[in-house]
Amino acid sequence: MKSFKNILIFMGLIFLINPIYAADYKIGYVNLAKILNESPSAKAAQKKLEQEFTPRNKKLEVKAKQIKKQKEKLKKESDIMSSEQIEALQRKILKGERDLQRDATEAQEDFKLRRRDELGKIESKLKEVILGIAESEKYDLILTNSDVTYASDKSNINITAKVLKKFNAK
């Protein structure tokens, strides 16, 4: 798949370098990052994820505050506590920190998976829109910013606005 992309990029560059050949081909460029930042459906997906993960993040914050209070207690009261009490509180703090770290890592991984799922849905719809424009407007080659090192926003090959408009209409 990577070599296929490289071949497409190479072919696109050849067409752009030689104006005689470029005149025979219609080439377009789409900035996917711009569409994902400006699209209402992408913003809605982000909001959905925030709503889904906010309660979990709040629980993690509460746990972190509890551990901080325990550490403060240990620091303030260690001179009046017995060695058994100090050890018990230290173990409790250590266990709490491990649990917090595990829960935070798990929450991060779950968020990444859900984000990938949501973006995957958006990207598949976006691909349909791009393919529709490519077929209806008879493009020979459409590149995205993941395949292009540079493309000017002012260039007539940049069809991002057209794709965004059609994508938002779906």
C-alpha cells in the first residue's frame, strides 16, 4: 500500500513538472486535516467523545486528589504516627498511585479506540465524497495531505472547500 502511494506521488510529480503532460490530466488536492477540523460531523463526534469520557476523567481527578490528601497527611502527621501507621499509609498511597496510573492508562487507551472508531466513520464518508467528486468531475488524480509534502491553498488543484461543502451536505 505504501509503495502504491509512492507511485501515485511520483506520477503526480511527473505530471506537475512537465506542463505538456499536465495539461492532459486533471489533478486535485484535499486537505483532510482542515475538513476534520471544520466539519460539523467531526465536531459533533469530538463533543460526543468528551461527553462520554468526562465522567471517567472526573473520577480519576477525585482519586488523584485523595492520594494528594493522603500524602499531605503523611507529611504533616508522620512525627506523631506509629511506624505501623506510617507503613500502612505509605502502602495505601502506593496502591492508590498504581491504581490511578492503571486506570488513567486504561482510560487513555479506551479514548484512543473510541476516537479512532468515530474518525473512521467520518473518514469513510469523506472518502465516498472525494470519490464522488473525482468521478463526477473527471479527475485523473486526487491527493490528500497525507500523501503530499506541499500544496498551496490558492492553487486550482486544491478542492478541499468543494469536498467540505459536499461532505457537510451529507
